[in-house]
Amino acid sequence: MAGAAAPVLGALLCALLWAAAAAGGSPAPGTFGRVYRGTVNISTERVYAFGYSSEPGQVDAVRVYVNSNSENLQYPVLFVVRQQKGVLSWQVPLIFRGLYQKTYNYQEVSRTLCPSEPTAEMGPSDQVIFVDVASMAPFNIAYELLVTRLENFQLETNKAFNFTASPSQPQYFLYKFPQDVDSVIIKVVSDAVYPCSVVSVQDIVCPVYDLDHNVEFNGVYQSMTKQAAITVQRKDFPGEQFFVVFVIKPEDYACGGSVPSSIHGNVNRTWNLQRTKNLQVTIVPSIKKSVYVQAMIFSFLSFLSFYLGSVVVAFVHYIRVQRKALADRLSPEDGSGIMTSSHPITASTPEGSSYGAIDESSSSGGRQLSSPERGLPAGSDTDSSVEEESDFDTMPEIESDKNIIRTKVFLYLSDLSRKDRRIVSKKYKIYFWNIITIAVFYALPVIQLVITYQTVVNVTGNQDICYYNFLCAHPLGVLSAFNNILSNVGHMLLGFLFLLIVLRRDILHRRAMEMKDIYTLDYGIPKHFGLFYAMGIALMMEGVLSACYHVCPNYSNFQFDTSFMYMIAGLCMLKLYQTRHPDINASAYSAYASFAVVICLAVLGVVFGKNDMWFWVIFSIIHVFASLALSTQIYYMGRFKIDLGIFRRAVMVLYTDCIQQCSRPMYMDRMVLLIVGNLVNWSFAIFGLVYRPRDFASYILGIFICNLLLYLAFYIIMKLRSSEKLLPIPMFCIMATAVVWAAALYFFFQTLSSWEETPAESREKNRPCILLGFFDDHDVWHFLSAAALFFSFLVLLTLDDDLDVVRRDKIPVF
């Protein structure tokens, strides 16, 4: 017994001598849990010594509570706590500085001392701490001191722990990784939104940064209102343990709150505000590595099944074609000894022309246009750039009559497909090559930027930079939310699959052109695949840029996720219009220039669209006039020139057709579409002007999508009105598109974060994973939207397959 007490007495003696030398007097022995009251001044200093023993492998923490009723900032009470390997000091009143240099003082302060490291000794280890109390005041200042040992300093896995904290009374606790756990999620919740707080994870080093002005100096941290979550991996902490620190901020503006109204106009005054917050922390194990493998296998297999389905459909189509070819070869000869044509359209379709169409056989210039196609094989449709863009739109043989053709009351496809097929096909292939160039130049800076964002997050530990769903953010390597990136693989896989489907159709079409007589070129929709190739590339790039955005989603890079969405919507509208207007569709250069203007407006909207009324006025005016100009071009089939005289001509048309004599519109169907379209766009313009939505990028995307849906609905209605059929494959694609889009939008509107709010407010929307314990609602949106876009593209690709056996002079234009 005497031998065990000797080390304790020796340590205490050394400590007492040290304290006496430092303070000029003997320290008073302290007792844990006892409140000490006293006074200090410039000539009086108090020193308390507290000794305790720690069991082997045990981590003991001590908390010091102090209080002083003095509000004199010139003569604060100074508290200095000395430990074996460190010193901690503070003053009372404790001063915090807020926004605009406002100050807040607190008379009650409590701090947890940095715990001693556990030793490997066989017996208990002895520890001594000294608390010095002093002041430079020429008068006595009263204080209170309480030192206690913390009973629940170490947090346990899957066990909730409740506590209270305030700006002057921060809390932190220790957590050690269990042997079979490599990653954990720290979940913190509170019933109250305010006061604003900060949750930090720091390594086991002293001092611990647990005050508002220094909590961001070390470790990983995030602000919090009602909910916070931080994923911590064992590999990031060599000691396999860490501190969880909780700090209450003196003001709430960082969490979306406002500065207290009583402080306005009193910049230099101090306020003794009481700000306490009840918190609950629970540390749960995160997913294991096997879940990562399962999620990746699920992601790839889900979309590879689309490849399997496509192979099955292609195989069935091949079998049907072979059976049909065999039946044609076995069919009996007619009376003249000539085999019946194997192409059904030449055998079943009459050769007459419809009312309003140009007689291709008798026109002086109409059939001369096809003479180059007779002289050149169909396989000569190469991507050579010998032909200049100036050659694409030249129609010397029909320049004199195209104005008459395009202003007829009843237009047919033969009237708008008179240009050389090879030249028009090259014109549309420019869409494909240009979008590849745009994708490379756009994506490379984006990738570089988001890598920088992720590096900043990893180096600084500031998790307020990126707006993740922290309750379902699974890190991998340097990436903080790998699941949000993996879920975009569907866009890339399905975009590539769509390219393969288009390539197959292109090859089959080329072969058919080589085998059939030139007469058969006058049947069906002209096959130009350039826009389809561009749509496939756009879908793949949407996956790439969406993944880049989700590396670190925030307000400044949201446009990465939407830029190619604009292009997809625009390309779909152009393709739908090109189907029955192949000769007068927009060139690739003008189309991509228009997309560039839209993206520029989106950038300006991100910068100025939040509060500046002038921006919304200018944008609404541009939107309305652009809608009117585009409507004019569509109504008059490109024959209404847009120049300085457009307003004079528009006034004359309105006067003659609407005022002088109210006549029925010449093109009623087009007029109905354009009136509805303008009403929709004007409604968008008014909505933006009145409500000024903060998410300007999504606002523009909504305009594109609504216009696309409106035009697609009009096209299908007009197709059915014209007694055209919907074959089984396009009908299936339309139904699949509707169902998948409905499911996708459901998950899209399950908001899991919002960069329109502060990071702390955004975290209130965070939710746990819902699929395989790895993917959240937004990941499911990625999966479903990729499939929905794929089916949408197939609708455009197959919608007019029923017209392959119909002469073009019988296919109406609308």
C-alpha cells in the first residue's frame, strides 16, 4: 500500500513545487465536483491542484466550469489550466465577435480539457492539473470554479447520446473504431433550428479547437440547424479514434438566420445572450466494401439489359426480313416473265401525286436534281468536307419556284425534300462533328474545375462547400459521394447504345440504297442520321457532366448539369421539325450558336437572376420577341425574312389580315400550334418576371421541355389526323417513355438538398439511402431519367416507320 502511494505523493510534490514557483504561493488542493468561490485582483492569484488516477487503457476527461458576474471588459478574469502536456486558457467575460464586428460576451464558460493519452502500464497512472485564477483589476472580482470528471466521454456505436451546448460551453467526445468497422456515419439531430451550430471531426491531438473562431482550423466540419451527418473512414485516422466536436455559433446568419434585431444600430455594445441547444449524436456503421461491389454490378447489369433487349429486337427483325426475302424469291413470275418487285412499295403503291404536290415526273427541274444520285453509287455518301457550307443550301434548278412551292395551302413532303440527298445528309452530319468538338472543349475545363473543388473540400475539411445528401454520401478514394457519380453511368451506356442503334439503321439504309432502284428514293421520310448521332453524343455527355456536377454540387456549377440538357431538348425539337422539313431545317452552325446564347443567358441568370429586376425585364423581352420571330419563321416556312424591315412587314400583315379584313389563317394547324406555343412561352416570361426563381438554369430547362412536349404532342395528333399509323415498336416506346418519365419525375421532386439555401438548411432535407443501402432518391432519378431519355430518342427514331411504304407526295407536312 505504501509502495503504491509513493508515486502519487512524489508527483503531487513536484507539481506543488512547480505551482508555488510559478504563482508565488502554495496551490490549494482541489476536489472534483466541489464548487469553489473566491475573489481575485491585481495582487491576488488563486491556484488549485486536482489529482486523479487513470486505469490502464482508459481515457479520462475533465471539464472545468467557471463563472464571474463581472461585465467589465477592461479587467476580465483569466483562467489558465496546466496539464502534463499542454496549457489551456480563456477569459471571463468570454467575448465572441459576429457579423460586422458585433460582440457578444458570456460570464459562464465551461471547457473540456484535452484528455491524457492512455498508457500501457500495468497499474493506474496518476495525473495532476492546475487551475490558475487571476485578474489585473485593481478591485476584487468574484468567481466560481467547478471541476468534474466526465462519465460519458467516449461515444458508443449505435447508441444515442444527448447533451447540451452553447457558444461558451462547447462539447466534444471521443470515439474509437470497433475492430470490424472501417467506416461510420456521425448523425446529429436537434429539435430546434436555431441557434446555429457546427459539428467537427478532429484527430486526437491537443489542443482541441472547440470555439467558434478556431473550430475550422482542424479536421472536417459542417454547419447545422436540425440535422447533420459526417462519414468518417478508419483509414483517415491512424490512431483509429477521433474527437467529435460541437460548437454553437454566436449568430445564426451562417445557417440562414438573421442577426437579432436588438443589436442593429449598436455595433460596439456587448450582449449577454443565452443560446443553448439540445443535441443528440448517434454513430452508426457505414456500408461495407461488398455493398460498393453490389451497387456497381447492379448499375452496369441494369443498363446492359437494354443492350440484350436491343439484340433480341434486332434478331427478330432480321428473321422477319429473311423470311420476307425468301417469300419474295419463291413468289411466281407475272405474265411478262419479270419477277415481282421484292420491295413492297413499288408493288403496292400507286404512282399518282396528291393535290398540291409538284409533279415530279413532269417538272422541268424536279427530277433533274436526282441525276447525280444515278451517276454516283449510294455508298459514296462520305464525310468529306470538299463541299462548302455555301453549297448546302443552293438549289439552282428550283430557285425560281421554291417560294411558290412553300406557300401552297397543302404541302407534302416531296415539296420540302427536293435538295440533293447527299448534300443534305452531309449538312446534318455537321451536327455530329460539331457536338463532339463542343463536348471536348466544354468537358475538359469542367473536369479540371470539379477536381479542384474536391481537392479544396478534402484539404480544408469544409463540407459546407458541396451540397451532398450527407445521409447517403458514400466516399470512394478522393470522391466524397461516389454513389451520385456512379448513378450517371446509365446516360453514358444508353447514349452509346443509341449510337449503335442509329449506326445499324444507317448501315441498313445504305445497303438498301445500293440494292434498290432510284425510284424507291421517293418513299418514306428522308433518312438523315446526323441529328440522331448528335443526340446520342449529347446523352453521353449529359452523364459525364452530371457526374462532374455531383463531384461537388453547388450553386456555381449547377449549369454543368443542365447545359447538355438544353442541347438535348433543342436537338429533339430540331429532329422532329427536320422529319417533314428536311430542306429548310436550321444549319448546325445557327443551331449551336443559339444554344451558346442560351447558355450565356443561363450564366447571366446565375449571376444576376437572384435579385436584379432589370435582368428579368431584359430576359422576358428577349424571350417574347424570340418566340414571335421563331413563330414567324415556322408559319411562313422560312420565307419571312428577319431583318430591319420585319416590324413594318408584320404590321402590314396584321393590318391586312386582321383589321382590314378578318380572314381565316391560310395554315390553320400551324397557327393553332403557334398560338398555344406563344401563350405557353409568354406565361413563362410573366412567371419569371413576377416570381424571379433563384434556380434560373432549371427555369430555362423547363421552357425547353415544355416546348418540346408541346411540339411532340402536336406532331402525334397531326399524324393521327392524317390517317397515319403508330407501329407496335413506337407505340411501346411512347408508353414506356410516359411511364418511366412519370416515375423519374416523382423521384426528382424528392428534394434531398438545395443550394438555393444555406448548407445547414439544405442538410435538413437529407434522407437515408433507399436502394441497396447505397443509392438515394436522386440516384434513382438518374437511373430512370437515363432510361426515359433513351426511350424518348427511340420514339423520334421509330415514330414514322409506318411511312416507309408511302410516297412522299402523299405524306403531308405539318
